[in-house]
Amino acid sequence: MKPHLSPLRLFVKDSTISFCMVLLLGVLNYILCRNFALMLSEEDFGFLSSVLAVVMLVLAFLDLGLGEAAGIMISRSHDTGDIHKTQKLFTCFLYFRVGLAIACFGGLAIASFWLKTTFFGYSGPTILLIGLFGLIITMSLESAMVQSLGAIRAFGMKYAIITLRVMLLCIISFFFVPKYGLVVIILAWPAANLISTGIGVLYLHHIKVASLEMFQKEHRLELKAILSVSMWIAIACAGTSMMCYMDILCLTWLKSLTDVGIYKVALSINQVIFSIMTLPMVLTPTASILWSKKDYKEIKRITLHIIYFCLLMLPIVLLAGIFWGKEIITIMFAEKFTAGATALTWLWGGTIFFAIGSVCTRTLNAGHKQRSVAIVVIVCVVANFTLNVLLIPQYGYTGAAAATAISYVLLAAISSIRLFSCLKKLQSDPSTL
């Protein structure tokens, strides 16, 4: 951490860079989704949205908490200048995660025909589903680069390579999807992942974070250390990801791919507000260093600033959704998707609370309170699934959005209470850590 910048000033600087990049990324993701929504059939668009939700959920489970755990440990070793340990941590993280991804892809490829007919109810060829499942491998590679860049606070490069990937997909989708459909997406998406991964590896190797070496016996100790930190984080990460994608999965199960398509449009517009999620991601490396220095007062000050900022945004997004939701969807997509306006309002409000909850859970994880976070997330996942099952049959995509938003409010409330009670106790008696 730079000595001439306070933790709060450094956080604001990193957040500003990340926020600007994520806003640009949100616009590009919107363009990409709009291309898919208008150029694919309703069945193909709903199928693509559902499969991507499954892929992202699988990636969350495969992560096993390694991403956040490795990020915490890499940020600390990098901050102390221990290059050798940083490189070993990176190598362990990369090989272990990609190995799991390959194994998982093989299992899903074997079950793809059954999944296509029974769960997705898709009439197209099975090879399309297998191709989309291949994203599990290429996105795992890219994710390892992105999380490592975030750990060393190289947020400009982190979002630059993600933005490059989305830009490539936007260009390819505009020119080729109208003629070739899903086939182009299946070929282009993994290729774009590999390009961004290659750039990330070269950059990390240049700054001596990544060492392009084979996994050796000496790496086992570092892997064991990462896994010891990641056990409870794994449950929390998988749980929060389940809340993110449970709505689409339950819509696929309880309704139709057409409903999924309408809901996906609302989710895509929600990506603009979702840029606020840069705040907890930027906070993680800063918080992990502050915890190691036992600077509990600064941790509390930074997290309160973020929570106040999020709450100030809440009435703005709610008013925009209530009064101009249909107009926004019509302008950004098409009038046929305006039925998702109420769902969009719920999602916007829920995203604010998800950001607050993520700030608190990530800060607790950085302070070795992973077990508490896991318990909080388990409670919220159970509530999320129950609400989806109860609300979707009657209210469809609006019920899915409401279930998600209520779960996020619960996450924010419980995790913030836990964080500030913990900080209060530590400030009065540091030996309780």
C-alpha cells in the first residue's frame, strides 16, 4: 500500500478507476445482450440465457472460495514484496481451478442430452449445449487472471481485458449472429476468453506475479494454505452465486424460456446499476491489509462510507424504475420486452442491498470471519429458494425479481449487523480476534 495515500484515499482512487471501467463494461454488455435478444429467436435467446446461468453457477461452485481466498493471500504477499510466495500462490490457484473446470465439463458433456431435453426443453442440437458448457474451462482461465489482477490492485488492467473480450463479442455478434445464430457465439466466446487470458498472463508475468511453471511438490503447502482459508468462503461464494442465478434457473424450471428471455432483458439493463459491485471487489485487498494491521477503526470508516453511498442511490434507482421503467426498456431494447418493467425496478433496488451485503461479507472474510459469513449466506439462500418457488408460479419474472431483491435485503441486514458488532468488540478488546 502506497505510504503517501491513506487507505480511504487509496480505496477511493481504485474505486473511481474501477467504477468508470465497469460503467463502460455495463454499456458494452447491454449492447451484447441487445444484439442477442433482437437477432436470436425467443427460444434461442432464452436457451442461451439459461445455459449461461448454469455455467456461472457451476463456476461459482468450482471456485470453492479459492478466488477470494487466493486474492486475500496474494494481496498480502504482494504488499510485503514476497515475489516468490506470490508466484507460488498464483500457480496453485490457476492449476487447481482449471483442473476442476476440465473435470466438470466432462461430466456435463456426458449429461448434455438429458439436460437439453429434460431441464432446458430445447429443440436444437445437443452439440450447441456442449459447446456452451465449454465456457466453463475458458472462463475459469480468464477468471484466474482477473482475480489475480484485482488482488494486486491492478484494476485498470483487470477491467481492460474484460472490456476487450466484450468488445470483440459485440463486433462478432453484430456481423455474424444474424446469419449463423448460436454457432457463432459458441465459437467466438471461448476464443475471446482465451485472448483476454493471454493478455492477463503476459502482464502478470511481466510484473513478476505469474510464473509460467509446472505444478511441483513445493506448491502443495501454498495450495493447502489457500484451501484452509477458502473452505468457508466456498460456501459463502457458492451461496451468493446461487442467489444471483436461482431466479433464472427457477424460471426455466417453473415457467418457460420465453419468460427467461424477458427477464434476461431486465437483468441486462440492471448491469448498469450493477457497476456498484466494484466497491466490494475493490475493498477486499484493502480490507485484508487493514485487518492484518488491526486497524479496525479505518475498516469501519471505509465500510460506512460505502454503505451511505449505496443508500443515497436507492431512492434514485427506485424512482427511475417506477416512473420510467417501460420507457427505458423500450429505448434500450424493444417494446415487446416492457412487461419486465416491474421486475427491473425490483432488481435495481435489490442490487443496492446486494452491494451493501457484499461489502460486509467480503470485509468479514478478509478478517478471517468466513464461518460467520457462510452461516449468513446459507440463511439467505434458503430464503431465496423458498421465495422463488412461492412467487414465480403466480407472478412469473416479477416474482423472481422480488424474491431476489428480498433475499439481498436480508443479506445486507444480517451481514452488516455481524460486521459492526464484530468491529465494536475488537476495538474494545482486540484479543477476541
